[in-house]
Amino acid sequence: MRIPRKPFSNYKWRWAVYTPTESLNDPPIYLGILRVLRDNEFDRFSSSSVNDALKVVQRETESTVNLVRSPERNIFRNSGQYWRGLGMLEENSRGLIILTNFGRQLADGEITQVEFASTIILTFELPNRRIEEDTTEWDQIDLIIKPFEIILNIISTLHERLGTQEGYISVEELIKLVIPLAGDNGTIDEYIEAITLFRQNRIDLTTWPVCVPESNVKRMARVFMLYLSNYGFCRRFSAGHNLSEKYFLGSISIEEIDELYSIQTKETELDRIERIIKNSQIPANIERKKVVREVFERPNQNAFRRMILEAYQSTCLITGVKIETVLEAAHIKPVKYNGSDELLNGICMRADIHTLFDSNNLKIRPNGDVVLSEIARRRENYAFIPDKIDLPHFIDPIQLDWRLKYC
């Protein structure tokens, strides 16, 4: 096993800031804040309307991060790079909120969470030139790293070669093995060899470079893994300590990883988004599997389904279908974000409509308006979906409003 060389003294994997706040990548918080930016576009980041809206996001998402510390100091003062670094905000906007077309598409619901994440996972590179002030050391040695491609390829290769139980990466392995090897152009075989030896206690890491500052060791690299987990690409298993967390493949298959990275990305940003979102089935496949897995993992799903079907007289709210075998109970506010199993938080839906709803390709406004995403509108099979429905009196409009803002 060769010992990798550290490419330069300050080499590290940087997400957005050097001391990340992991919860800012949680989809409800990230998307909620993005929609605040959209609603206040061309205003200043420190404006009172922005601050007031951020307070609402903090309360409604139960964010542990203080989004507004003072009238002059909100989350964008220190952490605006979370939105710049992923291409949501225009650069050099002179203190004004100006979203990119990509940012507007996501904020307006024209693309789904998984379509957004698929684009980021395919195109994200280190150094991130949107936020790095000086990339000279990277450029001098012509070093470009695609962290998500490395992580997903390692997990899928471990899965193929060693089986399901060994098909994972831990945060510790990422920090101590993968990041150092990536800085020295490691190959997939070298990653697999290093991880295998590490698990067998047969590798001496005392001579390996340390590429993550000790003070941030639990956070700097972990945020890449959390991102994959947040959007369903990986499944996270915690062993009580962040370093011991294991990340397995989630709702993406080995074949889909290969297909995703076969897409050519040497195009303009808009062209890449078009190819990934509109001309690939991968995001749709991931969304479908993610929804199915989450439904089956819900602890009280059977009891919730019985209650919802009885309340709706076994009728899909959107299509009117009355065949019980194809009907499911959809949560309005998702269980993983503390949505309740009460009647006020449930809708009876045909299975495929439930998938559209949970993947945010179909939205229901508190006034009963039904809104389809662009990709759903283009499917002739859903031309029959009404523009407006009558909502049952027991549905809580607050739950629908929450879903519109944060999902």
C-alpha cells in the first residue's frame, strides 16, 4: 500500500466554510432559506423583511441554528457561502440578493429536491471556485476532485466486491484514507485496498498525511456524507459517534451511479441541468425508491393508512379512484420532520399520485390548488389531474403551507 503525498500544505475538502454548520444542509432549512431569498430578491441580505422571514423559518423548521442574531447580523453574514457554493446565488452581486436561474428553479418548485441534488452530486468539484478566493495551489498541480463521484464509486465497489454488509464508508475512513488518497490522485483499487486493510487493522497510518484539521475532524468531511444521506443517495447508520457513522447506498443503484457519471458535464450550467433533470430517468428512479422506502419505514404506517382510508371513504383525493389495493395514506408534513400520524396530516392517494406528492412533483396549496412540476406536466398520463380540488374540512392548512415552504 503506497503512502499518499499531501499535494500542498493547506489541502482539504471544503464544503462551504471551514467550520460547517451541518444542519444548514437539511433540506427544509436549506430550501426554506432559499425561498426567503427568492421572495426578497434584489433586496439586501440584512433587510428587515429578510430577517423577519428567517425568524419564521427558524420557528417552523425547529432549527437549532440561530438564523437572525441581530437586525444587522443574520445567517448570511457568516454562512452565505452555503447558497453561493452550490450555485444558488450570483457572484459579485454587491450586497443584493440575486439568485441564479438554477436557484430560482429550485425555489419556485420547478425542479425537485432529488433533481437538485443529482445536479450537485454530478457537478460539484474541488476546489469550489464559487467560494475559494485563491485556487493557485490547486491549479499549479492541475488537481480537480469530484468528491461525490469518489464516495459513491467506493461504496458501490465495496458493495460489489465485499457484499452488502461491507458496502459502506465510515466518516473515519473518509477522513483518514479517502481524502489523503484523493489529494494524490488515488485509484479506485487503492481506495478499496486502504479501506480493507484499515478494517483488518493491517495499515499503519502514522506516516500518512493528516488532511483535515483536528478541530473540525468530525464536521469537515462528514458534511459530504450527510448531503448524500439528506437526499436519499446514502443510508446512514450511527454507532453513537460521528466518526463511526456508516454510509451505505440508499435509493441509487450501482448501475444508476455508472449512468449518472457517464453524463458529459463539459457544458454550460443550464445545459447540464437540462441533461440531468429532463433527459435522464435517474432522478425519477431515485425519487420513486426513496418514497417507497420511507413509506415502509414509517413506524405506524398501517394504522395511519386504515384511519385515512376510512376518513376518505377509500377514495383518492386527486383521482377519485376507489380501489383499496392501490390506495395509500400520504403524510402532508413528513414523519421524518415530526409530522404527526393524525387525520389532519393525512391524504388518501393512489400509489403513483402518492409518489408524485412525496417527490414534490405534485403540490397542493391550502386553497386547494394543485400544481404539477414541469416534468410531471410533460407526462401525458397526468393530463387528467385537476387544477383545483375540494379539501376535506379536517385537513390542517398549516401542514400544507409547511410542505410548500420546506419540501
